[in-house]
Amino acid sequence: MIIRRVEVKDSERFLNMLKQLDNETNNMMFQPGERKTTIGEMESNIRNMNNSKSLTLVGEDNGNIVGFLSAERGFANRIKHSAYIVIGILTDYRGRKIGVKFFEEMEKWALESNITRLELTVITHNESAIHLYKKMGFKIEGTKEKSLIVNGQYVDEYYMGKIL
């Protein structure tokens, strides 16, 4: 398993992995079929990500992209010390410590980038993700009630943060 920054040449494989995640889980933002991004748009998105002060990592196994972690740095001066985290790992690769590896690599980048606050949201019933985040030092800071609608039902999210 290789954890590395996403590259433009990964566009099609990265997009396909995101679409597969959309189909595999209700714990991410997009519903199956909702993501309309083209390969060209993904190439542009990756170029923009890599030219920004943010980070996107991918997990690669035998040439396949099997997960990602993005850390979007705050854009304004008052929040540029923080980064908002999104992570997704394909079902067949969960439970293999890939999430831990993503967080370890991201935290190295965060420290080098003078980021002192990490934050994320997670659906309150996603126990495996909450366990990972707590293991990595995140704390629940609050609840976003009725934050999402999943399968026609309101779902709450925890807001979690970590100070480096």
C-alpha cells in the first residue's frame, strides 16, 4: 500500500474510486449517481488542489486507488491555521490501518504547514469512523442536528476537532 499525493495522471482512477464510494456507503456526501464530474473536470480539480496550500492523499494498491484523504486549509487569514478533513476508503480495504496511515501522513504535512487545528464531521452512527478519529486524537466538539438527509431520513453529524 502506497500513500501519496494525488497526481493529475490519477484523474480517471480517482474519479472512479469516488463513484464507487458513492455506491458503497451512505456515510459520504454524494448519493449513487449524483456525482457528475468529468475526467477533464477532475484533472482541473487535481491541478487546483496541488497548486493550493491544501492536501489530497490517495492510497494505491497494485495500481488501484482504494481511498483518499483531503485536508482543505482555511482560505482566510483567521482560519488558515486550520484544515477541514474528508476521508473515504473502499469497503474491501477498511480495517487494514489505511486510515491511520492517511492521518499520520496528513499530520506531518499539517505540522510542516503551520496548521494547528484539524476538523471534520462524521455521521453520529458511523461507529468505526468515530473510533478511528478518536484513536487519532480527535474529540467530539458538538452535534450538527439534522445535518444530512440520507434515504429520506434526517441524520445528525458530530463535529470533531484536534489541536496539534
